[in-house]
Amino acid sequence: MSSRFLQKTRIVLTMLFVQQLCTAQGISFASQPTQRSAAQRSAAQRNAAQREESSAKNLKDLLVDLGKQHQVSILFEEETVKNITITGADFRQEGGKLEKQLTDLLRPFNLRFKKAGKEAYVIVSRFEKKASEAGIATIESATIAPTAAPESLSRTDIAVSKIAKENPAEETIKGRVTDERGDGLPGVNVVIKGSQRGVTTDIAGKYELTAAGPNDVLIFSFVGYLPKEEIVGNRSVVDISLSVDTKALEEVVVIGYGTAKKKDLTGAVAVVGRKEFGDVSATSAQQLLQGKIAGVQIVNTGGLPGSNAKIIIRGVGSLTNSDPLYVIDGIQGGDINSVSPYDIQDITVLKDAASVAIYGASAANGVVLITTKKGKAGTPKVTYNGYVGVAQAWKKLDMLDAAQYVQLVKDIDAVQGNKVPDKLNTPDVLVTRTDWQKEIFRNGKITEHHVNVTGGSDKATYNFSAGYTNQEGIMRDYGYQRINLRTQLEEQIGKRIRLGQTINFKYNRTTGNAASFVEALRMPPYAPTMDPANLGGYSKVTTIIDQNDALNPLPGIYLTEKLGRGVSNLFQLWGEVDIINGLKFRTQANIGLSNGNSYNYTGEYLNGNTKIDRKIEESYSFSVSPIIENILSYTKTIGRHDFSLMAGNTYNEGTRSRSVNMTGSGFTNDLIKQIGVSKSNSITGTGSSIYASRSYFGRLTYAFHDRYLVNASIRQDINPAFGKAYRKGNFPSVGVAWKVANEDFMKNISFISDLKLRGSWGITGNANIGLFLTDPTVYRGYGNNNIVYSFGENKAFQQGATVTRVPNPFLKWEETTQIDFGVDFGLLQNRLQVSLDYYKRDSKDLLLDVKLPVSTGLGDVYNDASMVQNAANAVNKGFEAALSYAGQAGDFSYSISANTGYNKNNVVSLGNGAPIVSGSTNGGINITKTDVGAAIGSFYGYKVDQVVSSAADVARYNEQAVAKGFASYQDGLKAGDIVYQDLNGDGRITDADQSFLGSAIPVWTYGGSVNLSYKAFDLSMGLAGISDVKVYNALRYWTEGTTRPFNSSTAVLNAWKKDGDITDMPRSGQNTPSNLRASDRFLENGSFMRLRNLTLGFSVPKTILNSTGGKVFSSFRIYATAMNLLTLTKYKGYDPEVSASVNDAKSFIFTKGVDTGQYPQPRTFLVGLQVGF
């Protein structure tokens, strides 16, 4: 066959491809005729049937006529049809199927046709099959702009080309992708090489896409299998089988500054990916980890919408900050709350020193690596995730009704000798008018929408996502809104260069003021919510009229305007180049920008006897955080030896920030709410910070014979927060592992699929200590008089300034030395996988504020001077266990996982520092103490013995004390009071009888999940819990304290009333401190198990999707979810999941577990939709 014919064929079919591509993109041409209607085509066929065919015609003319008649392109070589004539007797050109006509027409001349598209045919010789098809297969698939017909084409060729434009030679390619056993593989990416066209296989492994020509190459790729390329050629069905990639099956996980095969890890690393996330609805990244990883506790800092959660890894190892380092797509110090959960591909938690030491000074509390979703080659794929739902309080406290409350007030007055107010002797107060808990709680609506678009070619990929969250709180008038935008691009330039960029934007807004639980619980139940006679229109109670000065919580909700706004932007640019095989260089620059604004307007109203004036408080802040990193890595295999080397450096500008706080008061009305128009305004505070650090790091990984592994790393950090001579910190680590399963002696033990022993040692640091600790703090007093000093016997205050914190030029790094021993094994072809770890974290040189002697002459009238010193040591040690099992039986598949962690925290030394007393409760009592021999922030106080039943019992206690030389056993003790245990046995209750009562750091953490699917249905549930933990219920100070006539819990109905009463509730109205000392009276068991998530979903089968809606949807799933549906606990408060009374990083450590009225976690019900297009 001549080359000229092949050239013509290439041109025509290329034009067919171009026209189809342009049509798909919505491009039209003025010269392109419209397609004939069915009526026109029928008329043409009738006219052709009536035509006289008794005269002879040549084959060429007949083929052209057939092409026009059927509106198709028929291509042929002149030499092939030359000198072939046909009479009417040989062939009748009448209506009928084209392919039958062609077959009848060509068979006598040893010719045949080949379909080259939906409406294109090529005439070839039966004896030139290979040559003809080879000619067609050489057509390039490059995109060429339409031009005038080449001069080399004859008039017939031009006519054929014109028809070809109307009928592109594209062909639908179908097929099925299977594994080595012949089972269909769902989710395989099928992409046309060099284009953005692509699809994924359905649940049966089937696919269908349109190819431009026989020279197209299909690329099949799937995680865990070797990629494969197939030339389309003359096939319309391309079935392939993918082979298992034994290397890919060895799961690759993200580690510090790189990736590694999971089987080659020498440290304690846990990965939670999309498979483990399942289809759980979550509003934060931390929620995705709840109950998923052994030794990791997720502490929710409250149920307020938008509130953050803390991640604690293997206990608390510092007195300043327990937060881990967050790394998002390689960016250190990223804001984990800036990433939408829907954008996260997987989360890796590094727990031991061998894994975290590469991050040095920032890794003492562990490292959390977040990898976001990347673009995938293929046609644009759009997915939508959204849900609507409602959140509600799952528990209310049992409080007294009006009649019970009035009787309580009278009982208290009787004990304290007070006159009962006249109002309380009227029947009007016996009516319960208000359920104050109901007034502050509500059912809050929740809405979330998230759209993701991904696509690209083998040269460039993109991923774009946008999300919107609107969440009402379960407390009235409180709400949270968030907008997330994320763009990620990656480009391959040649074979050796890769470039990428990521832009992440987050806007969040909070509105409303959370009501006070304490005030709501203390309000009299007979009081109405509103009183038009009062300024502001809300009711009030007073001490004189009601003997209750609780504050109505509703004005704080409805007469204030509280608004918080925050914007954060993260920009990342990176580039990689493969210098030579195995040698790669990467550089990346990241910059984070954030600004915030808070606005709080308080209207004018009367609350109790206090007039609240109009006031505005406003603040602004801005920060910028740039980081530049360079990494050089090299991998090499020599025989049985595998080497990997990595070296790099980081320049971190830290966070440069500025802030200003302003206030204004004296507004004449509520119309203009600007500080500038207030009668009195001022700047109440400003702040700024700036620092920079440098780091150098390296790592060596060696493996011999895929059996023996060594991983060693070193990092040096330079940080100006420490003394000049101590700014450099060196942090080494080493990890080793033995793959026992790969040994020859294990080959005959078939039920053991995998077995690896590992151990690690390393040192990490803690740089999250705050700034300016090496600088002095100067105090100049409060008020205009700057009162600081007191002199003489009368201690008269004098003006001046003094140093309250003395600088320490010898301040150095906190260091944590950690050892870890672990074993990983798999059974039954790895369907059952188990991981066990033992660890010990020894944290030393912890920073502590050490008080200085009064003789220094420093300090103020309130506090002694102090110096921050490396004084304390603490130890965490424990073990972890995690197991998972997955299986399938026909259409039913399941996976089950469970984990648990045991951790014991202990303070070893405080150096010269005094114990840290903290944890202030609602009554102003400090309930926690950090001292040697107990856990950090342990509860400390007296142990309750009993409620004294009678005056005779009091006398007996006092007689024992007198016998030992004391005047009384316990100061102020009367019948009906609590008596405490005499722990030192000296016969009297003193400070020496206080002891450690327990810890808010749980000894046990655990979690589990179950995922089931049957055909189109799926069911998943997730559990999480803690045990051997204490919570101090400070709300009970008000609801059971009864020293003042506030409304109280129904528990006070069992209070002691007369001699002989046996109860654990002391008398009401007692006026001694006995019953309210720091003790275990309000200390409760904080253990709980919570059903975090229960989801039932239904996915519309692919067969239905393909047969309806014009194949618009690639997936369609609806689901219903219940969050926090069930909580098993003995805790009496609103919620056992208590974080802290103060939530800054340092105070959190010492007040964790003190419940002063924390916003509870809501119970949430959702209905959602997940759609793929």
C-alpha cells in the first residue's frame, strides 16, 4: 500500500479527531454543515432507490455515493479500486444497512472494510490486513488546528475530508481490569497517555472511555499493583490484568522529610488514612483520630462550635506545653484547624524518638504529619460532600423546683439565723416558672458543603476544593461559620523536574456569647425570664428581696454582640529535581499569614443591683510565619545492601506578630457602635514578637538482605530563646529492626505472614516555651499611683518599679530521652495485624518558675520574684497495643480494629522549685498540685471520711484529739458536717493530712471501630474512651455547697437535718469551711466510653447510575450519622470529656480535668449526601 494513501488517511483521521475534540470543548465552525435530519436522509435514500442502475458504474463512484447516502466517511486507496466496475446486476444500491451493503459490494473483489470510528470506514485488501492496520495505527493523536484541505488531496479526498469533519473517527473503548486471580478491580485509574481523558473502573472492574485513535495508549494504575500501558490499536475492547506490585503492597507512609515503606520502619509510627476515616463526618482533623491510635488521646476543649481539640501523645512530658508538632504537607508548625477534614488524605503520628528526632527541638511531644489530597490524572472529576443536621445537649442536671428551692432557702436561714424574706412566704414563689437550663440550651442546626475538583494529565495535575460550614451551638445565639479554599498544582517538566504549589485559605467567624452555666443553675426557678420594668427588659433577683444575687444569664446572650473573625492563608512553593539516578534535591518555601479581629459590644441593662453600661472591647492581630527548607537525598542498592541518605537545613522566621487591644465606653445609644464616638476610649494593650531559628539535619537508613534495618538521624537546632551559650541543641536518634519473617527458618510457618522486632533510642527537645524568658520582667504597679513597695512596720505602699522575673543566662533546652521496643506481626495472610510497644520517656531540664528569696529585695507586694530555671524532671512510661482484622465473604466485607494504651506519668524532681499549686475552682480553691512522686497536675486535698451523724459523734472525735494534746479534732466541726481522714494519725486534721487524690491524665486510653458493608449498604461505628482518670466537678460547689441560698441539685434533698441522720450530704447552710475544703468530695470518676460515630449509608449501584441520568454520576451515596449517640460514664456533670478551666498551653497542663462549667459535647444527628460526577 502506497505511502501517499497512508498519509491521506492520517490527515483525514486526524481531522476527525480534531473536530471531535473541538466539539467536546464547545467549539463550532462556520463552514461545518448541520447534520441532516431524519426526513432529509430518508428522502435521499428514496431518491437513490429510484435511480436507474442498469448502466455500469465504477466501484469508486459507488463508494462515494454510499458515503453521501449514509453520511459517513469511506476511505480507500486509488490503486485498490482502480478499474473495478459494477453493473446493476452485480449490486443494487438501495436502502439497507451500510455494513451489509459494503460486505456484498466488496466480497467479489477480495476487498473488505475496516471501521475506523463511529462513522468512518477504510477499504482494504483481504490480503493486506497487517499493512492496512499498521497504516491506520500510525496516525498521531496530536491536536492540530483545522486548516484548508491540502493541495495533495483530490476533489474526492476533499469531499471525504469534509464529511470526516462532521463525523469524528473516535471510538468507545470498553474493557475490564482484573487482578491475577481474575477478580475485577474497582477504582483503577484508566488514562489516555498525554491527555486529560480518563476514568476509573466500577465495582466490577469495568470501564468505558472514548479514544481518539488506534495509536492511543491507555495507562492503567492502581495502588498496590504495577502500572500497565496498552496501545488501543484496532481493538474496541481492551481487557487487562494487573500484577501485584510487591513493593507497593509494602505500604508507603510519610515520615519526617520523606517517605518510607511501612515494613521498613524502625520506630513507632501509626497511620490513619481515608480507609480508616471511612465516610465519617467530621468538622476538624482531630475528630478523624478519635479512638484510632494507641497511646494518643484527643482532648476536646469544649463543645463550642469551632473550638479546638488537643492531641496528647504518650502523656504529658513538659510543664510549659504538651502540644505535638504539626506538619502539613511538609510545612512545620501549620495550623491543623486550617485544613478541612475532607481535604486530608491521611494522618501519620510519629511517637518514638527514632521517628521524631529528625524534627529536633519541636518534637518532644510527638509529631503529627498531615498529607492532603493531590490531583489525579484524567478528565476532571468533581465530588460533592454535604450534610445537614441538628445538635442537642444530651444531658441536663436535676435541679430543685420552686417549692423545693424555697424550702432550701428557709433551711439555710434557720441555720444561719437570717430572717426569711417576705417574698418567700407568698404562694407566688412556689410556682416553677422557668427551667433555666432549657432557656440557655437549644437544638442547633448544622450545615456543611464541600466540593472537590481534580484532574490533569501525566504532565500536570490539579486539585481544587472549597468548603463551607455553618454550625449553631447548643447554647442560644452562639454560632460558627467557616470557609475553606485549597488549590494544589503539580507539574512534571521533562523527566527530572517537578514543581508544585499549594494555596490554603481559611476564614472563620464566631458570633454570640456563650451563657454562664453557673448563673443559669443558681437562678431561682420561680423567677420569670423577662421583666419589662427593668432596664433592658430582663428579670433580676437581689439579696434583699430573694436572698439570691445570681445573675440572669439571658442579657449576656441577647444584649451583647460578640464577634470573632480570623483569616489564615498558607502559601507553599516547591521544586524537585532528579540530578542523577537516586540523587534528588528538593527546595520549598512556605509562608503563613493570619489576622484576627474580636469585637464585643455590651448593651445597657440592669442585672441584679448592677447597672451594666454600654461598652465596646475590640482587638486586632496580625502574624506572618515564613519557612525555607532544602533537602538533598540519595538512594542506592548494591546487591543485598540498600542505602538511603538525606541531609537538609531549615530557616524558620518563626511567627512575627503584632496586636492591639482597645476599649470604649459611655455610648449614648445603641445606634453607632464605634469606639471613636465613645465618651471614653483607650488602648488597653499592645504586643509584638519576633524570632528566628536555624536547623541542620541528616538521616542514614541501611537495610541488609531485607532483614536487618538501621535508621540513624541527627539534628541541630539554633534558637535565640535560650541563653547565648546554650542556643544550640543536638538531637540524635537510632532505630533498628529485624524482619524475622524473612528468615529462612520462618518459611514453613505459614500462618505467620509478617513478623518484625524493633527498638529505638533518641533525644528530642522542646522549644515551645514562649519568648523573652532570658529577659527581665519589670513591674510598675497598678493604677495611677504605681504602688509597688511596702516599707516599715506599717508596710505603707510606695511608688516605683521592680523586677519580678530575673533573667537566666544559663537557660537551656528541655530534653526528652526516649526508648521504645516493639513488635509487629501479621497472621492469616495479614488479615490479622497486631502491633505492640513498650516505651519510656524521660524528660529532664524542664523549665520551672522558681521563687527567689525575699532577701533579694525583688518582687512586688503581691508576689515574690522568680527565675525560670531548668529544674524539673518527669517520666512517662507505658505500653500500647493495636490490632485489626479484615475479611470478606461474598458480597459482605468487614473490618474491625481496636487499640489501647497504658501510660503512667510521674514527676521525678523539681530541683530547687516549690510544688506548683493550681487548678482554681469556682469557689476559688486550688485543687491541683505538681510535686515529686505524683503525676503532673494531680488533684490534691483531704479525703472525706463521713458526714458526722450526731453531736455525740463530734464529742467522741474531740475526745480523741484532747487525749493527744489538741483542743479539737477538726476546726468548727458540728453534727451534719464532713469529717476528713487523719492520714498521719496524729489525732487532728491539719494540712499534713492532705494527699494526692488522683490525676486528670488517664492511665488507660482505648478505641475501636467496626466497618461493615453488604452490596450497596455500609455501616460503621467508632468508639473511644479513657479510664483510671479523675475529674473535679467544680459545678457541685454551687449546686451542692448550700452555704448561700442559690438553687441547687436535687442531691441536697438528702442533706443531714437532725441527729441520727445517716447520709453523705452535709447539712445545708453551714457557716464553717469544713464542708468546702479542697478534698475528694467533688472529685469523681472521669472514665467514659463514647460512641463517637454511628453511620449507615447506601450507595446507588453503578448499574443504576449508568442506566439513568445520562451517566452524570460516577457515585451517589446517602447516609445518616449519629455522633456522641451513647456515653457510658458515672460522672455526674454535663460531660466527662473535660479539658481545663483555662485553655492556654501552660495552664491547660495544671487545670486539666477541672470542670467549672465547660461547654459539653453535643449529641448530633446528620443526614448527608456524597456525589461523584
